[in-house]
Amino acid sequence: SGDQAKVEEVIEKERTRNEKKLKALEKELELSKKESLIAMEKATNRWNDDKKRYDTELNATKTLLRDEVKRCRKLLEEEKIKCRKTTSEALNACEKKHEMALQKAKEEAERIRREDAHQAGKREAKLKLEKEAIKTACEQKLREE
């Protein structure tokens, strides 16, 4: 029975040690979960900030393009008035020249808009991939723990 008491004492010490290990692991898991959530939140915030910046850039580009078209139209009107003061032949030549300039400006504006939209699409796709990779890594880390 003395041996029995020693065995029970050893078992109790082992159980106590295992309970301490378990609590430590539970604390570590909780901390890891918090760190993962923080990392996911930071990634989401970064993605949202990048999207806001992209939207701002896109809107600024649209405004610049609208202003450029207005400026070209105004120039065209000014040139038309000048041309009307001359002969009808000079008027026709002037109108043709400036209509072509306006068309070229519109084409350039459209080209710039398409390039900006394409670049923005590439940026947004890249950001989505980064966000998904971070999320996957966090989920993997949680599963491993």
C-alpha cells in the first residue's frame, strides 16, 4: 500500500503537469487566433485602402478627360467663329481640321481610359489574390494548431 500511494502520487503529479501543459497550449492557441484575426483585419484594411486609392485615381482621370473634351470643344467653337469671319472655303477647311483634332482627342481620351481601367483591373485582381493568400495562410495556421 506504500507502493500504491507512491504510484498515485506519481499519477497525480503527471496529471497536474499535463493540465498545466494543456492550459499553456490553450493560451497559445488563443493568442495565435487573435494574431491571425489581426493579420486578416490588417490585410482587409490594406485592400480597402488600395481600392479607395484606385477609385480616387480613376475619378480624377475621368474628370481630367471630361475637362480635356470640354477644352477641345471650346477651342473648336472659337476656331469656328474665327473661320466664319473668313471665306466659306476657309471655314470648311478650318472645321474639318478641328473636327479631326476633336476626334483625335476623344480617341486619346478613350485610349487613356481603357489603359487606366485595365491597370486598375490588374491592381484589383492582384489585391484580391494577396488577400486570399493571406486568408488561406491564416486558415492553414489555425488548422495546424
